[in-house]
Amino acid sequence: MNIRKNIATNDEGFIFNPSTGDSFSVNPIGVELIQLLKKDTSTDEISEIICQKYDVDRIVFEQDLEDFIIQLKDFNIMG
């Protein structure tokens, strides 16, 4: 599960898909998730990193991460 190679992102949360011309923005946590996904970090590792860093409930975060990934796939950001 990877962010497509042609997807442009920046540290402020702007995401651009040059294939479709669509652009999106994400919040700071979304930026972190995109950066981790770009590094091919597994969802388990992402959950561990974020839950420790922000002291959030792992079950709740894993559902939110799953929803985020579904959205990225729906918008052709992930392959």
C-alpha cells in the first residue's frame, strides 16, 4: 500500500494529483500519515508511532487510519 509516485505533497498538507488535476488538503496529523505512508511504513507501525506520540486510543486510531486510507484510495492518492 503506497502513495502513488506522481502525487505531490508538501509539509503544509497540500496534496496534488497531476494525473487528475485534483488537489486536497489534510491537517497536521494527515501530513504525518502521508509522510509515513510514503516511507512504506506498515499500518501497525503507524498506529504504534501515532498512539505513543499523541496518547490516543489505539482501537479508535486504527479505525480512523483505515478510514483515511480508504479516502486516499477513493481519491486515487494510493495504489
